Amino acid sequence: MWYNGECVGKYFLDFLIDKKIVVEFKVIPNFRHVHLKQTLEYLQTVNLKLAILIYFTRDGVRYRRIINPKFKDNSF
């Protein structure tokens, strides 16, 4: 993460599938906005379109599909 041109922190995504899909795992009782924001920042930083946020709760496994609204397709 950068602030005023200086590195102030580092994030590491959990998995990158086929250089296209970010997969993030969380062990949390409830889904929180901060987890969505972190995953969306990953997508925007690496300019990918899709992420899957998988979180493990007491009631089972849940997931959310996250789409990057700022994705720019540079394939052509």
C-alpha cells in the first residue's frame, strides 16, 4: 500500500487462480465490510475483474463473488 509515494504496508492475497481470479479465505463469525474492501483493493491493484471471498463461520462455509467496477480489459 502506498501513501504519498511511500510504501506504508504490504498486503498478500491468498490465491491467484490462472492469473485471473483472486481467492481470499477468512475465518470469521460474520462477513464484514472491511473484508470486502480489502479484497476489492486487491482487484484494483492488480487490475483483475473477479474475486471470490470465502469465509468459514460456525454455521458453515459462505462465499461472496466480488466484481471490480474499475477493471480495464487490456487484452486487445
